[in-house]
Amino acid sequence: MSSNCVIWEGPDIPCINLCKGDSITDVIYKLATELCKLLDIVDLSTYDLKCFKGGVCQPADFHAFMQLIIDKICALESCSPCANTCSSGGTPVVTPTTFNATSNTTLKVAPAFHYKNQFGDTVTTMTVDEYATAIGNKVYNQVTSIATVQNSLADYNKRISALESVPAPTLELPKMTPSGVLPKVATDMFAVVQAMEAQFVQHKNALGSPNQIYTNIQKQIPNLGEAKSLANPGMTMSSLPGWNTVTSNHADSLGNLWLTVADMRNAIQNIITNYMPNDCAAISLKMQAIYKNNNIVIYTTGEIPASFVNTYSKGTKFTITDNKGNSMTTFIDILSFLNKIDGHTINIESTLLAGSTDFTIVAEPNFTNKVTGSQCQSYLQHHIKTTATCPFTTYIPESKAVTFNFTSESGMRTYVVELWEQIGTEALYTQSFTTSSVQAVTGTFAGLEANTNYKVRVLVNTDGVITTCEISAIKTI
């Protein structure tokens, strides 16, 4: 235990520059410094006694020294002569009556009694009375200070001994209330930092590393800012309001991208408005699709005037592609199931399409007006997501438990949360949750070992298709 851990709680002591709140190290140093000064003052070797007429025996201690001074003063004040023989031999002290000095006799004083007068001059002499009084006051102050120091040191010794007998305190990190990464409740700082790190990794995986972002920023078309606007050929792209001439970050690049898309849309809309046959505007189509039990069901809604027929006898070309790159093409007469509640079903069991992946469906409608001969074509696309999105899951370790929470997706889902040993080959515990809408899901694995490494993961079952999410490592407190 360091003495710097203990502070002085007593009052300020200006004469030795001791303040409340100083560490015990400082307190003992200041008291020891004063003690050293005192010892220097009472050191008889620092005093020159040759000024006494006839000489004196060197006093054995400070008490004998003070007695000698008192004897001299008494002689000056016509007191009875004091003992004048030396116990250890030597030259006897001359009897006071032969010392021709009075209380007003001026003497040179020891350096410890030098002082500054009102003119700033150093005074090195005093009268006998002044010298004796100064010595008495100095001795009294030093004796008092020594007593105070001894009492303080004894008190500090008791305090330090008491501190050393108590075990060192255990460090406990403070709790904090997060505002975004976890629910707004007081949570251990370790859990908050762990959640922040997990979300940072997810954001990094979703957005890419800084190097990937900067690399893709550089893919902007060279000199795009100097290119002519498609919607307004009299302007350059850089003259569009909000255009970033220097793209130094992702936000600048994304802003230019949206301005470019808007410019392209305006140009295409201009072509549609001014150059496409007017009667094509009467056609409006939307397409949706679902996947279930090896069947893809396609729904089309909208308006196709009766004057329009399929341009090709086979109907509309549909292309279905899965995430693995497999595809199939078929022709369907949209007019035969337009706005019908049952839609059109395509069985993919005997095709190369993989039912455990997402699908992209592209339709290329083409109709001809029997009256005007106008030919109208379009492009429809729909994405079927069969694999579920892994939820962002927060794991909060406790001493013998792990609590988890996440938010489910819309639609029917079954979430299975598994807890594994660090090097295990099968799950120790599982918890299952079935949801049909966006909602908060929470649970706890209890009865675990403290300070032990575990692994946790989530499985998402969507219509029999299981999505396995990333494994997270976690350690109980």
C-alpha cells in the first residue's frame, strides 16, 4: 500500500505549508524537514562559545547549554553565582561577577537567529535579553513542533497499519445507459462495448472497409462533371445544384450518383413523353411473386386495354434466376391471369433452380394495338427472398448466464438460438421463437459456468428453408 493513497484530513498548518488534502508522503516530508531544522538548531557543535570571558566547558547537551545561558543571564541580573565546576574536568567557568556585561550588552548571534529589519538589512546581533528571549521562544516552538510531529506520526502509523490489514478493493467498472446499441437501461460497460464492437463489424461488413469504399469511389466515370447533362444538354453535370466536384468520401460519391440517376430519369421521361406512342401510356402493369413448396406463383395486376394483344403468339417471356446462377425461361400469356387472385404457378422441382436460394424474376411484356398498330414493350422485375436475414443479436454475459435479444422480421419465421461449448460439437441449449411480425425477442441461457468461453448462433427457418447465421464467441463474467 503506497503512502500516496492516504491524505491529511486535518486543518491547514501555514507555518510548515501543510494543507488539508495533502498526501501522507507530503505530510511526513514537511514534518521531517522541520524536524531536521530543529535538530540543526539544537546541534551544539554549531554554536561558538568562545565569546564568554574566560571560556566555558562545552555543554554535554542542549539542556546544559540552556542552563549555561540562564546562568549568564542570572549573573548579569546580579543573581547568586551558579555552580561553576565542570563534571568532566577542564577549565572552570569564570564566576558571573567577573563578566562585565549587562542585559543590554550586544552579542553576535548564531545564523539561525539572523533576521531582516524594516529596512531589509540582515541583523546579526542582539542584546543579551533579546538573544535569550529569542532562544527560549525558538526552543519552545521546536519542542512543541516535535511533540506535534510525534503525535501525527503515531496516528499515521495506526492508519497505514489499518489500511494494510484490509484486502485491496476489487475494481468494478461503472454501468452506463446506452442510447442506441442496447435498450436504454443501466448496463455493464463491458456489455455495451461488446455490443458496439459487434455492430461496428456488421456495419463494416455491410458497407465495406474504408479501402473498399475509397476504391469504389474512384470508379466514378472520368470527367463526369464535364459531361453534358442528358436531360439538359446545355448544362454540364458539374453545374447541377449540389454536384461535388471533388469526391473525397462516400457521401460525396453517393450524392453525385443520385444526381446522375435523376438526370438519366429526366432524360428517359423526356423520351417517353415526346417520342413513345401515346396509346402505350394506357398500359400499366405490376408483378409480384412468392415461393412455396417448390412452386413459384406469379401475380400480375394493372390495366391492358382490350385493343392490345400479345405481339408474340407464345406470350410474354419470363426468366427466373436463382442465387447460384441457374436459370430457366418460359413464355406465359399475361392476359390469361391478369388481376386474378390465384396468379400463375410454375413448378421448379424438375428444373435446375435451387429452392433454398433467392430468386429474381424478369418479365418482358410486348403488346400490339390492333387498331393503331402501335407496339409497346416493357420490363418487369421482382425479387423473391427465401433466405431470411440474420437478425442483429445482442448478447449480454453475466456470471452464470447469457441474455440475448433481437428484433424479428415481418412474415412467418422460426428463430432457433443455440448455445455451444467453446470446443463442443453439438449445442448445449437451444431456445425457439416463432414470429409473424416485427417484434422484440429476448431470452436467457442460465445455469452456465462463470468465466467460461461459449459460442452462440441463430438459425432462421422460413418455409422450411434454414438460414444459418454467424457464430459469435462470448465469455461469462
